[in-house]
Amino acid sequence: MIWPWIAVAVVAATAIGIWLYWALSITEGAYLGRRVVALLYDWTSARYDRVKAITWRQDGAWLIDPLVQRLSGIKDPLVLDVGTGTGRFPAALLGDGRFSGQIWALDISRGMLRHAYERVKSYNRCRLVWQDADTLPFPDGLFDAVVCLETIEFTPRPQHTIHELVRVLGPGGTLLISNRIGRARWFPGRAYHDEELSAMLSKEPLRDALIHNWNSFYDLVWANKLGRATAVGHGADDLEAWLRKPEHLNSGTAEPYGPWGEHGSHKAGAQ
Ligand SMILES: C[S@@+](CC[C@H](N)C(=O)[O-])C[C@H]1O[C@@H](n2cnc3c(N)ncnc32)[C@H](O)[C@@H]1O
């Protein structure tokens, strides 16, 4: 009898199809490792801005205004955006006349960085790096603010990622991250109830954590690192010279992305 075998084959094919849909479409490779995530974002980078444009309309009110206010006491703040994608956050912050500092933005997808580069290149106050969020190529306590939007659910160990974000944040510095709430049940271990998230944050040297709704897919989390912020940030430093120092670019895999500095120097591997 061939019919039972056909039935088994149909059930197996359906199960595989559903799994692939979950693994590649709904969770965008989040459980298949960094390389798959990077590959999927490389492939979809050209469409990303079109798809996301609707949720970006209110970035000024939700993200930029509150951050600029928090940084207002610091001259030339230095900001890090982890998982910058197509440069949505740096472009919005640099486009705000009140922000005088500099931004480092990193991502594991070169396709996304290519679009980010087009968006921020005219400012000359933003540097892009191709690098994984879990090994940030920066020393402890460097940044006045560290931002990571819509990205933590893609990293294999979110608690470790948060630890790394907080490590590079300076005393009193501002942390801004997002927590997935839409389709959260499809992201086991990567999307958190408020209590779980608060418990994760409490493991880090943070104070004044505030969790509030952002949109139907994400909550926002604001917090400050323990300690007192300095009045002058690192945002006026010569970033290219700084990055070239081996003790600063301390991860062997990190690559500057795009032309660097007035001399337009490229590093091998940058596109
Ligand atoms: C949904 S997009 C968000 C992009 C941007 N933050 C925004 O709000 O538009 C997620 C981004 O995280 C990046 N990403 C995923 N895993 C990463 C990792 N481990 N390290 C660095 N970037 C990562 C992806 O390449 C992608 O660009």
C-alpha cells in the first residue's frame, strides 16, 4: 500500500514547511546562528527601509528627543548603535541639530551597512563597523549612550549581549534597548515579560530602569549605568586614529566599513 507512505510524506513535508517558515521568515534566522541572520539581512537589505518606513515616522518623539535630553549635559557625546541596520538611528540623531557628538554604528550584515553608509556618509560624524554585537571592539566605559534597537532577539545570548552593551557604557551613561513583544511567543528565550527583563537588567550595574511600550512589536527600555556622567564626552576625538590603535580595536574580527577619514582609507574587506 502506497497511501500510508504518501500520507506520511505529506505530513513530514508540511511540518518541514512550517518549521522553515518559522525559522526563516517569522524569526528571521534568529535561532540558526549569526551567519544565517547576516545572510538573510544581506539578502533583504534593499527592501528593509521600504518595509520599515511606517514605524520610523515617530522616531523623533520616541527615541531622539528623549536621548538628546538625557545627553544635554554632555559636550560632544559619543554614542554607539549596535545592530544599526540601514542606519535608521544614527541618521535620525545626526539629523537633529541639537546633537553635536559622534556615533559609532555596527552590524553583522554588510548588506545593511552598505545602506547605512549611504545614509550617514554626508555627516562625517558617524563611523560604521562590521562586527558582532557579542564582542564589542571597544574598551570599558567609553560611550555616553549605547543603543540597540530591534536586535537583541537575534543574538544567541541576550543576557550576554546586554552585559556587553553595559560594559562599554560610561558611568552615568544612557542605555536604550528594545524588547520584542509582538509575536513574542514565536521567540522563546529571546522576548521577555517585564519581570524577566527587570531581573536581567538587575544583574548589570544599572539604575533607574524604565520599560514602556513603543509600538505593537516592541517595548523600549531606558536605564543609566551606575556612577556619574562626565561633562565632556569622547565625541570630539579623532575616531579614525583612535580605532587604528590596536588596544582600542581589540577584536580581531572587527572591520571598519566604508571610507575612513579625510584620506578615504579603506581596510581590506570593507565594501
Ligand atoms: C530588525 S534589524 C534592526 C536594525 C535597526 N536597529 C533598526 O532599528 O532599524 C536587526 C539588525 O540587527 C543586526 N544583527 C543581528 N544580529 C546581530 C549581531 N549578533 N551583531 C550585530 N548585529 C546583528 C541585523 O543584521 C540587522 O541589521
